[in-house]
Amino acid sequence: METIKYLLDEANMPTAWYNLAADFTEPLPPVLHPGTGQPIGPDDLAPLFGMELIKQEVSTERWIEIPDEVNQILRQWRCTPLYRARRLEKALDTPAKIYYKYEGVSPSGSHKPNTAVPQAYYKMKEGVKKISTETGAGQWGSSLALACQFFGLECLVYMVKVSFNQKPYRRAMMETFGARCIASPSDTTQSGRAILADDPDCSGSLGIAISEAVEVAAQNEDTKYCLGSVLNHVLLHQTVIGLEAQKQLEMAGDYPDVIVGCTGGGSNFAGIAFPYMGEMIRDGKKIRIVAVEPAACPTLTKGPLKYDFGDTGHLTPLVKMNTLGSSFVPPGFHSGGLRYHGMAPMVSHAMKLGLFEATSYNQLETFAAGVQFAKAEGIIPAPEANHAVVGAIREAERCKEEGTEKTILFNLCGHGHFDMQAYIDYNAGKLIDYEYPDEEVAMALAGLPSFGNQ
């Protein structure tokens, strides 16, 4: 298999990232300038991100080499384990085989360091001194804070206010790693002050936090911006997950019939699914891939594929993605990492091409699945990861109903050790379901830009 021969070293660690853009049967739609509506080039994005990451953002090369300095850090916890969920299979009385790739063994407890480390590395190589970013639940912020320490960079994190208050231990983790963490919306930026003037009690959103972080980077020459999901280069870095899983399943003598991943911005879903989508396109492999999202933030299941801003303040270029509208502010449910208004353009494009399907679940059903998984397997999932867990359980139950033996693979993208208040609230019966109503989606979509959407 080309993937395994090219990408894995003697320790079964990938030596190159896989780029699904090389295998798309239709090219990705261009990124548009918000002022002119015309396609933008690498030079337009370089002031925010730096040139090396922009080269990866627009690349159509299938393999992009991982720098040795990056792999030396990643090998502290990679390759991550692939487990067979035998106790869960027994509890479900299913003929299915369930495997999960466990990303919770990283220093920050999630998959996010897979991209935080290379992003910080490339920034350091280009002479950057400070990085600004946003974070929802805190997995990304804590991962980037640690990566900045590895490479001697300052780190400023705007954390969505509802998660800032719900998850103090994530905030403490970022600060322990040396980052400055600010609740968003804040009074430290023009975009934040504008939001607070309109709604002093605003609970925040990833779109708002992105606006604040981008504003800081745009106004300070020594500062660059990093994003923890959505962008092509971020999804690229996460493919180490699926590349390792391919080798591990080959060693187990197995191959997935079904792949399940939770989706917010799209990075962990892409990490587990993109290498397999490449095999579907190139080799004709037959795999059912399912993206699972919250019913309270139904980007794929209710959001149209349109050009939209990546942030609430309209400081970013326009990308074509499944979106709920950049003004969308989701309710404060506990899966803070899945509260973004848009889906990664590459993930959106892959769904348009029919490479996977999407579904959604309410909060209570996902926590019930997380508790069931924890009792069987001994790992408490992050609230975000519970969406993949419930998706995998439903697929296993379907196998039982149909009497079919299938192999199910899902990505357990992080542990819930910093999210125990959510489990306390669930066990006490305090959590409620949110389902974003169609009329609210329509209102949020009313402000979509006209460029590309005529």
C-alpha cells in the first residue's frame, strides 16, 4: 500500500502528512477576498499565517514531509494506541468489531498538539515572537500554549467566555504552560468591544474569539495568528491519526467498514477519515464514513454550502463551507470544541462529493453514550468525543439488528478529565438538550455575503 510504504518509519510514525486535495475529483473552490470577491493568493494570507503554512494551505501535493524537529516532539506520545473495544462490544451484545484511536495520551489530552507543534515550529523558523489564537473548550489553547513553550514563543489565547467560565482547569493549564488567556468577547480589542456594546452578557462564540485573535495579529508586526481547526493545513497535520490507524489495523489483520468521527471545525474527523477517503478515491475502497455533530450546532446537517466569513467581525477571507452564518452564536452546551458556525472547506467539499454522510445527536444522548463507554472501557471521553462514541454505538447496534459483522473505527479525540463538571451536571440531571431551530438558522444565514453566493 502506497500510504504505508511512504509514510511510516521504523517506529510506525508518519514521516509525511497526507493531503486529500491531491485526490479530489473536483478542485476546492477558491478563497475569496472579502472586499473584491476575487480569488486571493498566498501573499494575501502570509501576514497572518506565514508563508510556509500558506504553501501547505494551497498545496495539491499528495505528501508533505514532516520536519524532523516536529517529529522529535510528536514521538513523545506518538504513535497513539489503537484499542479494540471488546468490553463495549460485549456490553452491546453486537457482532461488530469496534476499534478506537485514542488521542487522549497527548500532553494536553487531545489530538490538538498534532497541529499546534508544526504551526509553532514554522512560526519560530520565520522569526515570529508571539502567537495569538482562539479556543473553545480549551483543548486547542492548551496545546498551542505548550507548543509555544517548546519553541520559545509568547502565546495569547482568546477563550470563548462560556467555556472560560465552565472549564477553569483548561484555563489553568494554558496559564501553567505560560500563555495569557482572556475571556472572549473582551474589552481588549475593537471587535470584542463592539460585541459587548451590543450585548454585554454575550456568552461568546468561536467566530467572535477568532475576530479578536486575528485583530491582534493584524495590528502587531511581531505577532502571527494560528487556528486550531477548519483550515487546510490544520487538517493536513491531523492525518497522522488516520495514517497510523491504517498501519495498526493492517497489523491486526482488519480493515474498517464504517468510520465515525465527531465534527466541529473538522480537524479530528479529517485526521481519522481523510487517509481512508484517499483510498476510496484512488483504490475504490468501500467504506461508510459518518460525521457526527451536535444538534445544537448543526453545521453539516442544516447549514448550506455557501461562501462565508470565518469570523464574526468579518476580518477573514471568504471560504466556501457548510455554514450557519458568521453571526451564529450557539447555546452554551458543554461540547465547546464543536460550537463553530462553519465546517472546514475540505470537509464540506468532501461531503459535496459524496465521500461521507452527516448526522447529529442531542447533548443528553451523547453523554449517556460517554458514560456507557467509560463504564465498559475505563476512559472518560471529552464531551466532544462523546459524539463519536454515540455514533459508533449506534452503528454497532445496527449491526446487531441486521445480524451483520462489521468493523467500526472511531477517533476518541480526547479525554474528559478537565470536563468533569459537565459529567457532574449530567449525573445530577441538570443538563438539557438544545436543538437549534430552523428559524434561528434562517436568521443567522440572512447575513451571508453576496460574493460567490449569487
